[in-house]
Amino acid sequence: MKIRRRVLGGAVALAFVLSGCSLFDPDGSTSSSQSPEPSPTPTEFEQSLDGSVSGEAATVTVGTKRTGAAFAADNIGVSFEATDLADPRLDPAKSNLDEQLKSLGSPALRFGGNALDRRTFWTSKGEKPTHDEETTVTPDDLKRLKKLVDATGSTVTIGIPLGTYDPGRGADMAAHAVDILGDSLVGLAIGNEPNGYTVDDVPSGAVRGKGWNKSKYVEQLEAYTKAIHDKRAEAPIIGPDVYDGAWMTAFADSSVKKKAAISQHWYQLYECDSTQVPGRGPQAANLIDPVAKQAAKKNLGIGKDKADTADLPLWLEETGPTSCPGTNDTSLTNASALWAADYTLYAATLGVERMAMHSMLGACNGGAPMSLICDPADHGQKSDSFAARPNMLGLRALVPSLGGVFTKTSIAGGGNISAYTVSKDDGKTVVTTLINANDAAEVGGNPVTLSMPKGFSVDEATQVYGASNDAQSATTVIPANPLPEEIPYSGKQASASSEATAASSELNIDIAGSSVTVLIMRKR
């Protein structure tokens, strides 16, 4: 753990640096799996502007006109492998997982992934797995999950295994999930990515023969849901948990009752053999290139069109920076924190109503590199203290925006900067998030003029940043704190003091590169 100190106006301001698998707690403290040590919260907002601020100036104009999109608790979420249901550490008394999840608000939780159909066996009667599935899930595991969702206030979706065709067993699992999870259960998915059931290179291989197609999927889907609804008539069903739009249509057109959502999967960087930049290959620069937004708009638009046609919400049940193997360098960079914040907000503006970043309860060293959280214990061992990765820190920065509705925000200049604004608290609070993907190693920062709605002033600011976009496992978090008396500003106008800002509609401030900066404005 490294702590940087600098005195401003007689007050000590602290910035906490993540090193390796350290983690930042939402109350402003820091801890590690070896020796948790609380540290004081900064008394005022302080950025790291060690170099010259040479980036292009930007003007951000915050409006009050609503766009029609909202940013709810379920827009931040975590997807886990179904096998994680059997992990005792889901119990809040057994680990800090609940605290890590609560740092994201009340995040959406989802259990599925490739392990659902290939490595998960459900039983409520104590039978042995029928096809050598490695993990058995029982009602006791769902009861433990209920403790977690109660502690976090989360909603949850559960996958029902379809790899081995057994509607009766699936209905039994669904009935127990409905009874145990209650109102926190918002969706049951029958299988995971059924359009990939014949692909041999999926871990544990194909689960259907070459004749498998959409029609056969719908036939088995309908058999499962009929068996489920014979036991629990109100059970909510989501699907098809794929990227392919044709399979979404097949789900929407099926006779399945109680459809709750169209569920889509999509990963930002999916061309695993590509080295092209800009492009969709697994290079960190591709996460923050403007091309990323174009790809997201196109591909999430497929799901949104299918959902709108079916008059259902669109849920992005599994997503992440990349599903390519061996991408630790990309996933651990500060760029992944910038991307996670930008992508999550952008998807919400496109109409995605629920999102879950895919993760698993594996080791930091040797586990899934894209996972939001990981276990800092040595590979092959387990501890009770999970750590946050940079992409999770990017999501934490969005918590002040939860419960808001998006308003029109425009940005002029600034290079690679994105801006999003939500209005909340009956219009008394406005939160603007600036994602500055200009590399801090090259520009230091950018002078920004923030034009606020009449009667508002910046009350607090918080920031997630790194020394560069490529910095690995070294993402820093500054908790929400008041702005200092003197605000660094290298633009043409004079620096605005807090008193001057309160009397005007503009804030002039240098924003560090490689950062997510959240400005919380309240009506005077």
C-alpha cells in the first residue's frame, strides 16, 4: 500500500493507490488481505497533476432536459459463474464479498456462464451428478445466496442448466429459487449461450450435436418453462442469453409465458487474434478508442431493437472488456477502469436497463483476468478477503449517479473526453461524470470549463485515475470531498475560487488525464 500526502491550506489531503491486490473501501479507508488498516478520509478533493497540463481545452455544458433514459441500481452489476453458487464465501459471515458488492450500490447479480451447462449439477435430494459435473448446487446454496442479496439489497438472475436435458430437474431448481430468493429473484435463464452448444473449443466442449439449431432450442426452452410454470406459475423467464439477434427473435416468438426481458451477451474486445489499433483486438488502447463506442452502439442496438419489438426491457446479462484468454495486461490497466465507467453509462443511455460484468471468485494471480474482483491468496488457495480490480473501481465512481435520469450534456473540444449527466433528488442534485481518456503520461490533464444549470454549484468531487492509461494494478481513488479553496486551472480564464463559483454558473478546473471525475452539483 502506498499513501501519497500533500498539505493544502493546512489540511491534509490523501490519495489512495491500489498496488497489486489492495482495495479501496467506499468509506475512504484502505485495506489489504494481509493487514487491513483504516486510513483517514481526505478533507478536500485533490487531483494528481504532477506534470504540465497540456491537453486541449474543453467546454462541458450541462443541461436539464431529460433524454428519457435512467441510471438505476441494476445498471451496475456483476455476473458470476454458476459454480460460484456453491462457494461458502457467498455468506456475508464468511468473507468481505458483500462489502465489495455494496461499494457498487445494490448491484445486479447474475449466476450463469459456460459453467452452467457443463459443470453445474442441481439436486434437492442428494443425488450424485449424472454426467460428472464438477460442482453440485443445492437449496442450501440458494439460502446462502439469499443472505448475500439481503445484505446488498441486490436483485438476482439465476441460470437453469440446459446442457443435460432434464426439464423436471430444471423445474425443481427454479421452484426452489423462487421460494428461497423471493422478490429479489427477477429472472430465470434456461441455459447459457445456447447458440454455442456445438462449439468444441468452449471449456468442457460441446453439449449438443451438429443438428442443434434455434428450433430445437425453442422446443427445449418451452418444455423447461412449462415444467417450471406448472410448479411456480409466476416465475419470471429471461433469454436467450446470446449475442445473435436471430436467437433473440426465436426466444421472443416462443410460447414461453412470463417473459421478463431479452437478455444479451456482448464483449467489447472479441477479435482475439487481432493486433489492430484502433480495432476490436485485445489491446488496452482499443477499450478507450472512440471506435469502441461505435461498436457498442451497433451491437447493443441489435438487442435493443429485438427487445423493443418484443415490448420487453433489454438486459445485458454478461459483458466485459474481453473474453479472450491471456489478457491480464489489458484487463489490469487503468484503461479498463475508464472503459468500465464509460461503457456502463453509455449502455444505459442506449436503453440497457440491467448490466452485469462477468467475473468469478478466482485468484488474482492465475484467475480470470477480466473479473471485477479476485482473491489475493496464492493460486490454488482461498482466502476470505476479495480485492477490487481497476474495472471495479471505475464502476464505483458511478455510484453517485445511481437513481438519476440522464439529461442533455454537450462537450466541445478536449480530445478523448466523454461527459454524462444525471438529475436526481427531484432535480435538486445534478451529477456530471467526465471520462478523460487522454493519456496522463502525455498531456497531464485538460483545462475544462463546466457550464452548470442556473442556481447550481459543485458541492463535491470524486475521481478514479492512473498515472497513464496503460498503468497496471495502480489505479487510484479519491473519495467524494469538497473542492479546495483554490482550483488548478490552466485555461485562459482565471482560476475560480469556491466563492466565485457559487456566484456564477461556471467552474474552471484542470481535469487529470487517464481519469474518471465525478462532479456533484447541488442547487443553492
